[in-house]
Amino acid sequence: MVDLEKLERICGAPGISSFEQEIGRILEEEYRELGLICQKDGLGSVIAVKCGDRPGPKMMIAAHMDEVGFMVEAIDENGFLKLRPVGSWWSHLVLGQWYTVVTRDNGRYPALMGSMATHGLPAEIRNKTVSMEDVYLDLGVENREEVLALGIAVGDMVVPWTHFEVMQNRKYVSCKAFDDRIGNYIMLEAAKRLRDAAHTPLYLANTVQEEPGLRGARTAVEWSHPDIAFAIDTTLAGDTPANQNICSLGKGVVLSMIDSNSIAPRKLVRYVEGICEKHQIAHQYAVFNKGGTDSGNIHKAFDGVLNMTLSIPIRYMHTNHSMIHTDDVEACIRLVCELVKDMSGEIFERLL
Ligand SMILES: [Zn+2]
């Protein structure tokens, strides 16, 4: 069973790339309750080590803590905010949505992404996408001074605002930031289920700054120096009229074969498939030439790290309201637990 209350808390924390302190603190607190102390690398990734002194290959699991959002770029004289996207956004999807501006003193202010009125819109404007350069955030103030008085400044973080919604079929849930807070949740839940198990050394890395280019993974892999590593992330589901591909919500954990910056080694894919089959864990596949995960920087570390990505299919990725299926989350947690329990020096040698 997915703990929806915990998931809501994890997704709710504001945290674009380089602003991951609050979500990091929440995760540290959760790991502490499981008896695990987290450590941080120099960029701020939060890493929990379990069974660090035991024999066996070191296994790293990585999921990024940052969410997509914006940074305040300028405040105009009428009090409207110009924004710089952090992570990829499609301007089509931001107009008319709610956002939260978070100040350096943790002040939080709701604001609307302004848009043109539909009335009298010429066809050439109606039929094209607004440039991100023309997008602005409206706090509902009279002028720049009122914005400054709130403590809002250039460089502040702007995050999507949404509510956590359990859908009509209660296995479907919608919220912001499932990319990739669902990965943080899965690692936490796996650590909980493995609490009393003795297994290969495990490094659970909650990484920073994935969205602008997998930066946290580069340092977290140095810190952990694993022999084998899995990234857990979300992958685009193609089961709606808007997106079509081979991944669907509710069909299981996704074994990602290829994306824009990593290809899963065949022997490792076969091994993970075998674990899924042995434990009757629902699984499906993704074969993409776009997108990327922390794996992109993990597999190239040192003289090469055996690595692949396990994904949760997601609808409406990089929007204010993404959607996932709890059966896929449960399948991924079970797979992670079985992979950790199964790993040994002998198995690792066979995978090389
Ligand atoms: Zn993403």
C-alpha cells in the first residue's frame, strides 16, 4: 500500500534545482526514523547508507529531489515577475496556472501565470504557442514596491502550485513533482521494508540538480563509489490521446532500455527481468531517444558503473499536475527490495 499522506508531504515541499534543502530535511527526518543517518556530498545530495560494513558489491540507488520550476528574473515597475525556467517547460501548459513564489525568508506567495484574454484574439496569435519570454507571473499587486515589500527578490524560487488528488479510480493520483519525488518515496519505502534485512552495502542517494543536466548524480556517484547502480525516475506514459508509446499507467515498473544519454546493459536487463519474473512483479519497457535520468552520469563514472534506470510511467510530466498509478509504485518498491536482497559478489561477477 502506498502511504499517500507521506507521498503528499514529499511532493508538497518546494524545491527547484539548487533549492532542495527543505525536501532534503524531510527525507533526512524520515531516514532517521528508520535508524539511518544521512550524509551529504558537496552539492547537497542526501545519501543514506545501509549495511555499509557488510561484504558484497556496493549498490547505489539514485532518485532526484529537484522539481521543475522557475527563478525570478526581474520585477517590472507594475509588479509583474519575469521568469527563467529551471528544467524544461512548455509555455502552453503554464498559462493560467497557480504558482508559489518562495522568498529567502521562506515567505510563500500565491501568484497566477498571466495570459491574454480569449476575446478578440487574432487567429495568428490564437494558433501559436506563447513564447516563454512573454510569460509573466501576476501577484495581484499595484506596483514593484509592493512586491519588494513582500521580500520577493531576483533569484527567488517559483514552484508549481497544485493539490494532491486521489482520482476516481483510487489507484490514480495527481500532484506536482512526482518527477522525481516518487523516486525518493520508493527508496524510503524500500529502506523501511528492508529494515531488518542484512544485505549488500546500499547507498540511497537523493540527488540534487537533475533537471538542468544530471549534476547531482555526478558528485553523488563519486561520494558513493558504487559497483552497481540503479536510477529511479519517471518516464513518459503513452496511454492518452495526447501521447502514444508503449508505456501505460498501471502496467508495472518500467525497465528503461534506452534514453538520450544511457543504454541499459543487456545482461543487467535480463537479470532484472528474471527477478521480476521470479517474484511476479509486473513490468514493462521503455525505448526512447529523448529524456534522460541520473543514469546518464552514473554509468560513465570511474571506469564504468553497471547501471540502468527503473521508471514509473507518468502522465503530464513537467506540468503542475502530473499523474501516476500506485500499482506501478508498489511494483517498483518490490523490485528494489528483491534486487537489494539478491545481490552478492557472485551475482555481480556474472553481470559483468
Ligand atoms: Zn524531469
